[in-house]
Amino acid sequence: MYLIQNQNKETVAYIENMMILDHQHEHVIGILIGDCFFGRNKKVVGKIFNQTAYLLNGELVGKIELNKEYKSSSIKKSLMLEAWDILMSISEHTAAWIEVTKKWSKIPFAKHLE
């Protein structure tokens, strides 16, 4: 499991088995396919590379850190179904090259996935 942290190093979401979970581990808010991440809007929201989540406009929305304290457990069926719903709704799965910036998005990570 990986942590997604904001500019203030606060954990705002988690990555587990290619699912992006809310900070309370109760809902799937997005999924990963390769290095691209998707929310509920049917197309690529951004990409993750160099342990950083970038929006398509190049703004930073998160830093990715390995959760060293994580103990593996089985995934709830409800989370798998939520992830499947997002996956089945994706209609556009390619993204243009991202020109990265050092600017952080003013909108929180989870809001971009709505």
C-alpha cells in the first residue's frame, strides 16, 4: 500500500491493488491503469511518475510514499465492485505528454477524481 500525501505531507488517499482509496479506506475514489489515474469522469485525470502525482496540466496533486507499516489483508468485495464501476465507465484511456511544473494544484487530490 502507498500513501498519497498533499503539499503539507498529510495523507489524503491510499493506493492499494491499483485502487485509489479515500483517506478512511471506505471508498474507491479512483483507479490506476499503468501510470495514469482515473476518477469518475471517464478519462485520464493525471499520471504518477517519479513518486509524484501530476494533473494533465502539469500541476502536482500528491507525493507517493510507501506505507512501511501496512499489513496486507484481503480486499472488501464492496471496494472491488466500486473499482470495477470506475473501470467500466472509462471511455478515454490515453493522455498527452505532461509538461511538469513545481506548482501545486489549489484543488485537493480527491476533488479531481469526482
